[in-house]
Amino acid sequence: MNNIKYWQEKIQEKRKQTTFRDFIMDIASWQPIVFHKSSWMVSRFPETDRMKEVIKYSDYYKQDSTEYLYGIDYDDSKNIFQNYADLRKHVKGINMINFFNSENSEYADVVSKWKNIYLSAFIVNGDEDVMYSFWVNDESKRILNSAIISDHSENVYFSLAVQHSFKVFYSRYINNSSDIWFSTNLLWCTHCIACHDLENKSYHIENVEYSKDEYMKKRDEYLQDKNPYHARYLSLVSNAWKHLASSNITWSYWVESEDIESAHFTYRISGGKNVFNVWWFEWCQNIYDVFDGWGPSLQDIYAVNGIAINSENCYTSCHVPNCNTVFYSYYLESCSYCIWCIGLQNKSYCILNKQYTKEEWEILAHKIFTQMESEWILWEFFPWELNPFYFNDTMAGILGNFTQDEVESQGYMWRDQEIKVDIPENADVISVADLKHYQSYDDWRWNINPSILKKVIQDEKGNYYRIVHMEYDFLMNYWLPLPEIHWLDRMKLNLWIK
């Protein structure tokens, strides 16, 4: 095993030199945020020649083991990327990444222990009633049009980076607070509107304190006019996060973290570079080029998209929870000592999905790594020609300022057609300008005509979206206006970071 440590250190050294832009292009481009509908199922994969047959997750592990665990011999006349491409021709794709059973969540990806999730991704650990959102964690409920929501938060709408907070609307960077509107950087606050950089305050509007009765009267006046809601949120997106209990870190939104270069949305991370959204309540160490991770005992993770729960020494892989010493693999659970594998559970000492003895594995692993180093690809992430997603449908398309010409010149795919995964055929289409006819005050109570549920809305960019029952009920309950931009643009707006 000493040889493995040698190769790990080689990969570590190179990955520490990655720029943030290259990290986003390489690794975030493997996390789709737009789904596609084929003849009979919703899938994270578009229908292209880069992905073999895709089947439902519920059917995946029902296959005959010789088919689903199809392994191939390593062919040293080809480089390892070509070997991996050969393996993928035999292993079927899974329509969604699903780590535990679900309920009413057909339109959800990278999820565990969830219920009622719609057009959202990275929803983990007991969440319920989540729509148009990215990364919701730790038993949070009723989260709409939001991102990076954690720690038992509830009733959050159009917000970013909310932790252990309740009734938060059109706000960003809210911790341990409740009844918050159009605000940023609040800690232990309640009943605040249009406030910024406050701690342990209540009944404030624009950072001015009022008595409870005065506040309630002014609140009703402030919130009565729905037209400026979206513009008010737009005015907040350039506000930067005021960091908590952190040191020697660059970029945005960290809590109790240290010694990280280019960190976004980290909690209790020590040591790293290019870290986007890696959190846990216990400290994690040495996190480099990692996009999305959660769980205890994350340590020595390099160039990984999707890491979770007691994972150590994971390199250049996607979705490898509870794994130890894995390289260049896609969607493994509870595996160790695997190289270039796909879809395995509870396996060890596999290469290209083929089982080896420990001794055989060590010899072949050393041979493969030696060849990869000689070809100058040992530390590289999956190459563009293996990426099965449209670039502009991924988190890289949301987070990075990449042009279509730029990414296509690199060999990535780009979606030109409209998103219609949730749009029924022959639907009655209205424009956003028509929304005023479906919402108004009725006897001083906000009302949205339920007939909107039967309409498809076209926004000013020409994109189509609709209102579903869960969303309608939430809007009615909190007197919120109908959204005027497509749900993908809402995600882009929420994840805009300074």
C-alpha cells in the first residue's frame, strides 16, 4: 500500500495548483441542475450519444449482477480514459442519484431521505416540501426558490445561505433568525425588514428599531405592494457575507473555517482550496477542488463532485459517499480501493468494475498510475468527451461566466432548445404581463386565482414555467406574488455570489 500513498501525494500536489475557474469548469460541469424527460421517465441525462441506455434508479439494482456489475479487463494499449469509456458502454446510467428511498420526488436528483421534492438537487437528510432549490440539508422544510439552506430551517422563499432560521423571504446570509424580509447578514434576529449587518435585534425596518405595535403597522404597509418584491431582492445580491469565526480564507460565506483559498459556503473546514458548499458540524480537513459535500470525517478529498459521510482519500470522482481510497469513479457507495468504477456498492479492490485480490489490485493499480503519469493525465478530472451533460444545464453554467463558444471549443455540449421537462403538451400559455390578472387583494386579503395552476407562463426571455399546487399553497399562505422569471433563472440569481 505504500505505492498508493505515493500516487495520492502526486495527485494532491497537482490538484492544489488548480485555478477556481478551471475547478468550476471541470468539476461543477458534472452536476446537472436541469432535468430531461424521455418517453417514460425524468432523467439527469439528456438523450445524447455520450450516455448508454438510462434506467430508473428503482430498477437499477434489480438487474442481474453480472450485467449491472459488468467488469472489463484493463487494456494497456489504450489510455485509461478510453478504458473507462469502454466500461461505460456496458454499464447503464441511472436516471437520478438517489441514496435512500423517496416519496413523491420524481423530479429530484442527488437526494437522500426526502419527501415532496420538485425540480431540485442535492436535497439530503430528511428534508420535505422543497422546490426549485439547490442544496437543502438537515431536516429543513418548505423551502422554495432558494439555495444553501440547512439545520432545520423552515418556510424559506427566494433566499440564499440560511441556517437554522424560520420564515425567511427574499434574503441572504441569515443565521438563527426568524420573520425576516429583504435582509442580509443577520444573526439571532427576529422581525426585521430591509435590514443589514445586525446581531440580536428585533422589530427593525431599514436598521431602525420600532416598538412591536409600530413595527407591525409599518410591516403591513411595507409588504402590501407586491410589485417591488423582485427588485428589492435584486438590490441585495451584491451584498457580501460577513464571515463568522473564520480566519485566513478568501471569497464568500464561511462559518468556523480556516486556511482555505477560494471558499464558498463552507462550515468547519480546515485546510483546502477551491471548496464549494462543503459542510458539517464536525471538522473536515484537507478539502481541495471539491464541489458539494456533507457528513462527518471528510478528510483528504481531492477533485470530487459529491462527497459525503465518513469518506477519506477520495480522488477525481463523482458521488462517492462513505468511500475510502477511491480514484476516478462514478457513483459508488461504501466502497474502498476502487479505480475507474461505476455504480458499485460495498465493494473493495475493483478496477473497471472487475474484482481483484488485494495483491493483484496493488500491482495493476501501480501499473495504471505509472501509465497515467507518463501520459500527463494522472491528476486530471474526467475529460470533456466523457461529460454527458449540457454545460449550461450544470452548476458550472450557473456559477461560471462561460460563453457557449468557449465551452464548445473545449468539447462540452450546450443545450439550445427550451426547457420543457415539466411543461404539458398543448398547454394554455400566458405571458408574465398577464399575471396581474391572476393576483390581487380581495377584501384586503391577498388572493391568487387557482386557475393559474392550469396555465403555462412565458417569461420575458421566452422561457416557460408553471405553478404547481405546493408552490401555490405557499404563495397564498405568505401573501407572496407569482414569480416572474423561469425557475432556472431563479436558481442563477440565488447563487450569484460576490
